Amino acid sequence: MAISVSRRELITRTGELIGYKSGLGLNKAEFDEIIPTDYHRIWFGPSENYLRLYPEEFEGLIAELLQLLGNVESASPGLFTMHLRNKYMNNVKKSKLLDDVFPIFINMMEKCNEAAREGKDPNKAIVPVLLKAKMKHGGEGFNMIMELIGGLNNHLHMSPWTSIRETEWKDIAELKSLFVSESLETQYGTFMDQRYIDYLRANFDKIGSIHWRKFEGLTAEFFERQGYFVEIGPGRADGGIDVRVWTHDPNLAGPPTILIQCKRQKDLVEQTIVKALYADVLHEQAEKGLIVTTSSFSPGSKKLCFARAYPVAEANRETLRSWITAMRKPDTGIWSL
């Protein structure tokens, strides 16, 4: 059944929902740039006009926007249980296992809802059920139930009719700040906000447009998550070294393991930049240098490093893509363990 709503109400509600679910705040112009073609009819036009809007149309809009912002992996419509059945329809063993564990999953959801009504932690309420499923069906049965939980979690998160979301964001990060602000302050990362990382995973072509300081933060964040000790420079008057990396605690003294220079640019990295970083590596007695760039080394720079055995490597555009993919967050929500 269709409902009648003004375009102004639709746009306002969409902005609120996307901000709440994804933690990213977009203005009207930013939404205009990414609205899928299928929704142009309801999105563009006089704001005071009233629309006939079908619930499934609104659900699709929210799901696709969350996907476009990198907040969810897939915006596939339909019941998550049907997607799982389709996934295993040609696997007799998996299909039977799904049939066997589905009643356990339903029982688990009932216990979870009962715990929630009583003000208890739903996760604690369902752990005994999961253990029982593992004892009866082994690790494969446990994993199948976890797939069902993941599907339900994603479904509830994308739904515009629930207040459930994967992360209880403490603030809303403005999308435009990724491109115009040099602030690295965040509650969802050390140097780079997780929401911006997720956005770049889905919109990697924007990597060359982000603020240069955010680019440095992204580099530092990657190495920090790999277990290194990381020091990011002040951003200005840093002597050409943007990030220093140690394999051990720098408080114990010793030169850096890696000196990093970040180059967010379209032009190729020329020999003068490589030579300058090599000089810094020698000066600080570091093991190696790394130039992180949205482009790549010029042929001359590659030849220089090879011919003179400079311990200077490049992390180019494709390397950055792999870093961002590696930093994509796992699902964490009310139904997850």
C-alpha cells in the first residue's frame, strides 16, 4: 500500500536515517550526487510536492544508499533466509544442515527477544543455545547459525522501520570533512575514522580528492592496525617525513624501521622525491623508506631505486586499495557475538 508524503519529508527522513545507521552526515547536494537513477522520480523535483511512495521503494532507497556509502556490503532486497537458501540450493549437505539448524535459530531469537523484554543482555541469553547447536551439529552447524545471525543483523540494520544499527555511533561524521578538514580526531580509529575508510572502500575513485592530512592519517592507521608502533608528523614543517614506523616500542630508543612520505597527487613520483627520502633514511638510520602515493613511481624513479639499491619502496594506488579493503570493519551489532 502506498503512502502520501511530501518530497521535503522524504529527503529529511532519508538524511536522518542514513546519518543514524551509517554515522555519516550528508547534505542535500551530496545526496543528489549519489541517488541511484531508479529513485530520481521521488528525489528530484519541487520539495512541497506530495508523492505516492511504496514502503518497498523507500526500503530499497535506504539500502542502496547505505551500500553506496560503504556501510553495508550488499543492498540485495528480499528476506535474508531466502538469500541463504539460494546460496546453498545446489549443495545438498548444506541445504539439509540449514533445515536442521533453522529451528534452533528461531528458538534462539525467541530467547533473545525474551531477554530484551526483561532488560537483559540478549547476547548472554543466546550463548547456551549456540553451544547446544555446536554440540549437536558441530562447527558447521554453529557457522550456519552465525550466517543466519549475520543476515538478520544486516536486514535489521538496513531496514528504515527499525532503530537497530550495527554500531551505536557517538557522533555523526560529516562526509565533506573527509575532503576539506585536516582534523584527525576520531572515536572510531586512531588516526582515521572508520566511517571514512568504509566510504573509501565503496568509492575508491575519491582517494585522490581527500584532504592531504586525512591521507596521512589513512597511512598511519593502516600500519597501526598491522601492529606497528606509529608516530604521525605534525602535518606542516615536518621535514618531509609524514609517518615514522617502528616494529618495537620507540620509547625503548632506536631508529625508525620505516620512514614514510605521503604523496596524494596525480603526477608520477619523480627521482628528486625518492632521493630526498633516501637521504632522510640515511640521516635517521632507518631500515627503509616508503612513499605512499595515489599515483606511482615514474620509470626513472623505479630505475634509480634498482640501479642504486635504494631501500625506498612505493605503495601505489593499487596498494592503497588493498589497504582499505583490509581495514573494512567486520559486522558488529546487537545480534553479533
